[in-house]
Amino acid sequence: MDVIVNIVGITLIAVIVWWFWLAKPVARRVSSAQAIEIVVADGTYSPARIEVPTGRPTTLRFIRKDPSPCAEQVIFHDLDVSAALSLDDPVEVSVTVPRQGEYTFTCQMQMYRGTLVGV
């Protein structure tokens, strides 16, 4: 019985590590001047990985469906940009990625996570 409990525990730990730190969602590439829509629901940003051109302003339209207080704000730490997100009300955020690389955006508690990839 102890062996089964240990196997289940190790499996759950592996799934949690993969989900929060190792899984890389497929990137969505911004190809036009239109805003890209990001849905905030069920503890995630969707899409959570977005390729954007460097040096050009990009508009991200956040639509918050999650009533959780954690979803009330989006923060782009490295770009010094943040915005309050109203429930069911689209909020547009303009960001400019200065150079190639990855730029994380999160909620204020850093539980919701997304990445802008400068290309």
C-alpha cells in the first residue's frame, strides 16, 4: 500500500512540475496590425505564448472571464507595463518589445503566466 501511495505522490509532483514550469504552449504569431485577443479564464491566459515583432507597438486585447481576484491585473514586469482587467470587458494594452527574447506577463500573484516572444 505504501508503494502505491508513493507512486501516486511522485506522479502528481511530476505533473505539477510539468504544468507550471516545463510545458511550453504553442506560440501564436502576430502577423498584422490588429489586436491579438487573450482570454483570461480558468487560471490561464489563452494564448499564453505570443510571438511579436521587436521594436513595433503591439496591441493585446485581454478579455477576463475569470472572476478570481488574481485575474484582476496583468503585469509585464520587464516592460514596465500593467493594466487592470475588468470582468467581461475587453481591455487593450499596448506593448513594445525592445529586442528579441522572452518577456513574461503575469497576474499580480504570478499564478497566471504568459510569454511574449520578441522575433
